[in-house]
Amino acid sequence: MVSGSPIRRSNPIVDAAERIREKALALGFDAVGFARATLSDATRERLARFLAEGMHGSMGWMEARSEQRGDPRALWPDAASVISLGMSYAPEDDPLASLPMRDRATISVYARHRDYHDTVKKRLKALARWIVETWLDDSVKVFVDTAPVMEKPLAQQAGIGWQGKHTNLVNREHGSWLFLGEIFTTLALTPAAAETDHCGSCRRCLDVCPTAAFPAPYRLDARRCISYLTIESRDPIPEEFRAPMGNRIYGCDDCLAVCPWNKFAQAHAEPDFAPRATLTAPLLADFAALDDAGFRALFSGSPIKRIGRDRFLRNVMIAIGNSASPALRPHAQALCEDPDPVVAEAARWAVERLPA
């Protein structure tokens, strides 16, 4: 089965939610829920407002397929139900421990191991094949962050969590640490009760944000978000965000890590999500010397590979500029004439910030 390609059979559709739940858990998923293949008017209105206000920044793909993003049946008219699935990647150690280590880099927890897309998609395909073999008339499509699917609102409708004030999904058992995937199916499955909001008066995630990326609870301005700035944006990092970035060179976990619901999360037991030692508080000096071949070799099988050497080194230069370390100044000087103008500009900024 190819992801996104339907598999068709011809027997009567039956309600199979509980059997699918049992199979999904046996395959290694940690959260399973079921929803109708539709989204609320409120969800579509929030999406329209987000795009109209330009809060998606340079992520033009969000606007280009906004109709499909706002309606699962616009993406696939035959879909009757959505099976929402989550896999925990809750870390064993403090994900923010390296933030004070200014000669080292901080990488988002989800990117310290092999690319989660591969692991989650493999499990989704296995579950989808089982569904097709069990109910012979079913058609399915699987998605892991690879199509215009509003996975967090669908997950909330499916009962596996709620969108917290930081806009990410929160689960009462796994906290803020769930990878999400979906199976769209023609099976008319009994939908779960949607999860309700359990954030209460807490605003830790809003207050901890280094760049004030939340204009209000439940609203994110991606243009101010360190994850967007370090991963999605190809442009020079705006000056106002450089110092607040600190040593965060790929993503940011601050708003996730401070969520009180994480106290219930047990460290994941998935071997594929075991962190690489080389990506846990790595030395900035080691990254600064990477050429394109070295970058590709080091990040083979990692989600970091997709941003490319130039964007990565731009981020490393900002972190070096924030390090206050004279020992790192030569590493920035070496890139002041880099062929990539964004890297070179970030390197010059770092040199100006560091004592000789």
C-alpha cells in the first residue's frame, strides 16, 4: 500500500472501532480515537483568520490548500471517518537542560532521533493493511504530516487530547509529547466524544515563550515562533528574535516542556525514538565546521536533514553569537564569506557580538 493511495474492496461496512483500537495499541500506538471526517465551523473560521492575518508567514502551502485543510472530504470525498493515532515521544530527561550551556546547541526533542515520519507511517500502513484485510470493502488513506490535514483539531474531535493554549495537542496521559497520524477510511466508525479543554487558568506555556509568539491563548503567530524561524523560514532571522533564540538551533520545546500535564507522562519505550548522543547538547563548534557533505552524512535519517546545510548553519551562527564565548569567535569568522549570503550575514553578526 502506498501512502495516500486508496485500497478498495467490496463487502458491507461494519462498526469496528474497538477492534481497530485494540490492533492499533498492539502495533505500538499509545493513543487511538475516532471522528467523523468533518471539521467544525469554528475550526475553519480559526484557520481562515490565521491565514488572513498572515500568521503563517512564508508557509504558502498552508494557504494554497486551505480548502482541503479545512474539510477532510475536500481532500478525499469518500472519507466517512478519521482514525486519529498518537505515539508518545516523552523524553526521559529534562528537554531544556542544555539551554544554559551556551557553547552547546539545543535541539528540539522530536529531532534528536531518527525521523518520526518513517516510524509512524510504517505503523499506520500496517494498521491500514489489517483494516483492509478484515473489512474487505474498505478504502483507506494514511497521513503523517504529509498532506493538508488539520491533525490537532481532528485528534481533539477523536477524543485523544485537546489543543492547549500553546495550540499543540495535550493528552492527559502523555502530556504534550505525542506524534500524530491519521487514517482516513470509508468505514462508518462510531465517533468518540470530543475531548474537552483542561488548561484551566494555567498560562505557563504562554509566559515561557522566548519570543512572545502567542498574541492570545490558543493563538500562535508563527512568524515569531522559534520553531518556524529555525525550520520553516529561509530568510535571515529578524534581529529582534536573535538574542531570545539563545542556543536553540532547531525547533523549540519551551511551551511543551512547561505544561503541567507532562507530570503524568512516562518516558517513551520506542527504540526508534531513542536520542542520538551526538544530538543531545552537542558542541556548537562541531556543527560550525560542517560542509554540505558532512551535514548530509551527520543528519542522514534525521528530520534535521530537510532544512539543508545553509539554514542549519544560519541557526548555528545565531547560537554562537549568543554564546559570549571568545573561543567560538574563530568559527564564526570562518563563515563570514560563506557562499550563502544568509549564512555569511549571520556569521558577521556573531563576530560582532563576541569578544575578541
